[in-house]
Amino acid sequence: MDSRSRRQFIKKATVLGGALPLAGLPVNLAAQRGKEVAPLLQKEDYTIRLEDACITIHAGILKRVLDIRNGQVVTRSLSVNGTSLLEEAAEDFSLAFYQATPDQKPAGIRLQSDGSMQWTDGSVVNAKGDNQPVSWSPVAVVGGPDLATRFRLVATEVTHPGKGLTRLQLRAAAFADPALQGVSLCIFYEVYEGYPAIRKWMEVINNGRHWLKIDRFSIDAIAIASGFRTITPLTPAEQGAESSMVAFSNATQTKGVIITSEVPSAVRTIRATGSTGYADDYFEWVLGPSEHFATEPVFQFGFSGAAVSTISGISTPLDRAVETPFKDFLRGSVGLRAAAAQVPAPIWCSYTHFLDKLNDADMRQQADIASAIGFETFQMDEGWARTPAPGGSEPGSSFPDFVATCNYIRSKGLQLGLWISCFRGGEAKDLKALPDGRSLPLFQNTKRGYGMSFSGPWRDYFANDLLYMRDKYGMTYVKVDLTNISKGDIAAAHESRTKKESLLRGLRGLLEMSKRVGMMAPDIWTQLTHELYWRTPGPPADIAVLKYACAFHTTPNTYKGSGNGSKRVSPDWPYDPLKMREQLIDSCWEARQRYFSHRGLPLYSVEFYAAHAVNIKGSLTPQVQDRQLCSWLMGAPTVFAGDLSSLTPEQILHYRKRVDLLKSLQQTYNIYQYFQYSGVPQPTETGWHWWGKLNEQGEGVVVVIRGTADAGARIINIPWVQPEKNYTVTALFAGKKMGRYTGRQLQKGIVSLVLPVYGQELLKVSSN
């Protein structure tokens, strides 16, 4: 078997249940091998077939059957490895239609010369902008079972738009219904060779004469059976935004599906039934004659296999699927913007202790130390650009020659990162070029200016301005911050027709801006912040943002251990260094929890602020420095912050030694790409826990953390190596070779490690 065939074999085995997890065989799974691998010896099916008004969609172990008899579209079954996941047939989709009164484009807002606002029909806009002169009369609620009452199924097409890709299109048209005449519905399904995934989206076309609105849109209206309602979020649900990926499984997590939405932020919903679509509170869309609306895709990803007990935990098929094949599908088939090899880590960010009070001298001083530490990227946060308003890409008075400042930073071997806001003052060059660039109703921040609209042409101006910053200052990292998408935008000069519609339009415009920057300047690492991506509401990272931006800055930030985070560190501060040390350690625990809550995503694209490189009267010790590095290493050790001038020469040297070590490991094993957690303890601050960052050959590092309790010695099992291969294990912090073992020995647990309370170690696993 050649290496490529073997990789495909291992990938499929992982999906089936971990008989050979991508980097090896978990202990006690060997007995399952014959039973679980046998189906793989037959050709797996990734096809879409139509027989007798029944459409069968095969995606390996995942199968979906559609019934299109009598013009309906109903999901008859959804199964994994032959086990049905549905309680009964599902309606497949559902949405509601309305007609506008008056039957014309809804009036938008125009800003008058005196600063007042009017609707385009001449009526006055109230303070909230919620008295738009239009009403909507219900026309119909259309779902799969009753599709034929208003639509006729006119096309069923199976195509192959790409290698290993099969697509089904169902198209229904309303010919006779007066209210919906000229409207078409298109339903798309796709399967991908080698992955147990079925992806779906829809398109609504209005080629009639009426102005319509749609809402209450379920893209995939299914109901998972009660026996598969063990729900495991793989990204967090917070502040109004639901998780973007949720596993539905049996109680032991041995069989089920990961249901995933590519809808951005709080506009999405994944209901407790498994139905996916748009959140009723945040979604509607207006369709004028000749217009269409295409949904974001949603998909199910199947998993099935045996739960395996190890000496330290349970390895479930769900965890093994998430670790590798699911993320491979996200990267290779869904398409994500960034790759682990491109991560410009570690990054130093200026915000803590400097806030927006940046100046040339301070930044040069910090750059000198950042370079000595070995940071990869130097990010100047808020304060380099002109403040208060106008904001934008022009430097403030504290930088008399900003180009020279930037050149100095880059001369120290650092990549340049810059912060930029999406608010603009009245004198900003943006508003001189585009007077209609602001969102309406106006939203003003007294310090930063007016909120700008991503649902109008300003988004392209803004994208081009980021390219200007790259070309003029040498910026290759940008943190895009602060917006007012949640406030809505109904400017007559922009694309949105209603305030509610503008939420999704604004988010799509933001992502379109990010896409343009990525296309025009692939070397720019774009980071979007939680305040930007909505406060609409909901900061958690999701697939939607990572398809177009390199990284997402998640909350809540931690400033623990930094003392007075708004001022430069002073020896006169009255802080207890022991308490500051405790806070630094606690922030490491927060980082591990935050990363783990996003484990369904490639963690190198999730940024958590911040590991504070701050020393307050001896608060920072080598042990704390190591804990910072190990904790952020769940993903990539991206954001460090703090007044670097507070560090001693010994602390700078220790950081440098560790940063050089990480760079070597990343260069050799691409460790940032990987995160394995199956079959070992989950994150804890009391006992021990560890995780793998091993590549397909089972090489890389295992990160081990000890908390406040448990014994000082522990057997560390490594389930993710290849069983028949031989490996050398080295404790990198201790500088000690632990021995040479077979993969099977490592899986069972043979490495014994001794750590103090709050201790940590990096175990390098290599075949050399």
C-alpha cells in the first residue's frame, strides 16, 4: 500500500470509529480492528442516485433518503452505518413569504443637509429608525411536504462540478399561484469523496413582479430521534449567538452526526431538534423582481465506532472524528482562509499598559525587547492612528514619522501588525470620498466617530485602505475592530431594504471585505474581533468568519496579573507579587478552557487575549512563563501583551529560549495544526491533563500540565501515535531523554513523568 493510499485508509478508519485514528491506534482498539475495518475493504459509496421518485444520497457511512413523490420534498431517513437518526420523516425545509404594501421597494433613509433624516417617501424617521413606511402581508409558509400546493418540481439534476464532488439540484417553480408567480426554489445537496458529510443550501429566486420578503427560514428541517439527543457543542454559545457546530449522538458518543452551520454569528440557529437555519429574531430578506437569495450552507458529518477505555480516559468516536477528519473536511472541502504554517506567532500586542496612548519612543523600546524575546509579530493596537476621530489609516501626532517607526520595527526582524477601527469622524478621508458611507440611522461613538456600513460601497473602500496600509507601512497583520452592525443600516444608498435584513447583509459585507483583502494580499494575516463580528450579539468564533479571515479574537479577554493594565509598570505599585503570580497562572487556565470550548475549529485561528509578559516585583517566574507557553499552545501561542520593559534580562532570555524551541517544533512538525484530546483527561486546574500536537506520523509534542492536586508522578499515555512504529520521547523542558518505545507501548502508557504543583512539560515524540 503506497503512502497516499494508506493516508486515505487511515482517514476512513478514523471516521468509522477510530480503528486507526489518524495518528495511530488507541489502546484496546486492536480487538475491534477486524470488525470495524472490514467494511472499508469494500468500496465506499459517495453517490447520489434517483430511483422511482426516491433520491438516495450516500456519503460513506452517512446516508440520506429524499422522497419527491407527487411534487413533495421530504427527508425520509438520515442514517449512520445503517442506524436511523430520525424519529420520523422530516419536512426537509421551511420558509415564509410576505408581500409588501405598497408593492414596491421599501423606502430607505436619506440624510438631509441639516443633519435630519427622512424616509425616501418624505416621511420623518423616528429616533430608532423602526417606523419604515411598509407593511408585509403573509402570503404562504412553504415546506417540503406541501411544496406541490404552490410549486411544481421542474428539475432534478445530478452534476459533478469538481473532482470527488457530487451535487444534487432540485428546482421548483410557482407557475399558477398569483402571489408567488415567477418565484423558484432551488435545493442543493453535495457529497465529497472520502468524507461522511452531506452539505446543503438553498436559493430563492423572485422573477415575478411583486416585492416579497422571506423569513422563518429552516434550511434543513429535520428532527433527530430522542436516542441521539446527547448534545455536545464544539464551539461555545454565548451572548445571543448559538454554537456553530453541535454533535448529536447516543449517550456514549459512539454514533451520530456533527451538525454544522456556516451562517454567521447570531443570525444562525441550530435547534435542539437538529434543525438548522436562520434565527427568527435576527433574519429576514427582501426580494424585489429579478433578485435572488442564496443561503449559507449547513451540513451533517457522521461518526460511528467504539468507545475505548485507556488508562486515563475514554476515547470516543466523536472526539476522534473532531480531531482529524472533521477538521480536514473544514480545511479541504468547506475551505478556511488560513493554514497553520502561516500563523505569525507569537505576537506581542501593545494594548495592556499602553491602551491608546502610543508614541514613537515607547514602541521602539518595546520593539527592541520583543525582538530580543523572539516574537514574530509586533502589533500596535489602538493609539497609533489619529484619535479622537477621524480615525482610519492616518497616523496620529504622537508619531511624527510613522513610516520611520514602522521601518524600525521591521528592521528588528518583526512583522508589523496594526489595529484599525470601523468608526470614522466627519473629517475622515473615507467620508470625504464616500459621504454616504455611514450607517443610517446614524450611530455615533463620542471618541471614535460614526459607525460605517458594510452593506454599502464603503466596505470596498475599507478593504482597499487595508491594502494601502500594507503598501505604505509594511503591515502584514491587521486587527480589525469595532463596528455597529447590530444597530442596523437602512440607508437608501446602501443594499439593505429593512433594518432586520441589514444584520445579515452587514455580516456578509464584513466577510466579503475580508475575502477581498485575502485575495489581493495573501500575506496579510487578518484578525477580526468579537466587537466587530457583531456585538450583534455573540462573540464566539465560527466557520463563517474563518472561511474569510485568518483569525478571530474571542472573549472574554484576560488582564489578570498585569496590575494596573492602563499604565506603564512602576516599581512603586502596591501590588502583592504572589497575588499577581496567582492571577497569571489563573489566566493560563482561562486560556485552556477557552481554546477547548472551540475545539471543533482549527485552534490556531482562535486568538485569546492575552498571556501577559509582565513582571511586577518578581511575580513572573520561569515556571509561569512555561505555563503561559503551554496553555496557549492548545492552539498557537499567539497573543502576548504587557510592558516588556518590566522584564529582567533573565526573563527575556527564558522567553527567548522557549520561543526558539516552539519555532523549531513548528518548523519540523507543524505542531500548530494539530490538537488531539481523545482518550486522556480533559482540561483541569486541579489534576493532570495533557493533549497531543502530533502529525500524521505520530510525531510532534505532547503538552502536559499539572494542577494543584493529585500525585506528583503520573503515567502519561499517548493514544495518537502509530502502534507499530518506534518513537523516542524527550522531555524538552527538563532536557532529558525518557526512552525509546513502540507506539503500542506509548498508547498503553509507559512514560512516567514527575511534575511539581503547577508544573508542565513538553514531551517531544520523534521517530529519530
